[in-house]
Amino acid sequence: MVSRGKTDWAAVDALTDAQIEAAVRNDPDAVPLDFDWSKAILVIPPKKKAISIRVDEDVLDHFKKEGTGYQRRMNAVLRSYVQQKKSKKKRA
């Protein structure tokens, strides 16, 4: 079964470019239409390695409870730990 969205595509198709631009200008979450991409820097994330790891159930539940991306958040916590250990080594 295919789920259909609630978007009224006929209404969207009927919008003029000026109406779309006005809607974007009034949207606080929208990126400015005149954003200068010439100074943008491409950031390639580090390569990930798939592993199997055992963690306490309550720890996994905590990260999963916050929604999608729980593995990314767990990786961020581990990265922070590694960076702190490295900076302590440099100071010693």
C-alpha cells in the first residue's frame, strides 16, 4: 500500500514565483535566497567502520529514546571522550 501525502500539489503548482519568494522570505527557517555559496567549504565526514558492540540496555535505550540518529550521537560522545584524552596527553 502506497501512502499518499497531504500536500495539495494543484495549489502548489498554482503559486507564482513571486508568491513562492514571498513565502520563503517570511519563513524564519529558510536559507536566504541570495546566499553566497562561493565561500562554502566541502566537509567530508570521516569514514565509518561497521562493528558489533555490546552496550548496557539502559544506555542504548537512552540514545534511542532521543529519536533517529542515535548511533551518530553515540559516536559523538565517544569522539568527545577520545579528544579529551588526547588533549590531556598533550598537556602532560
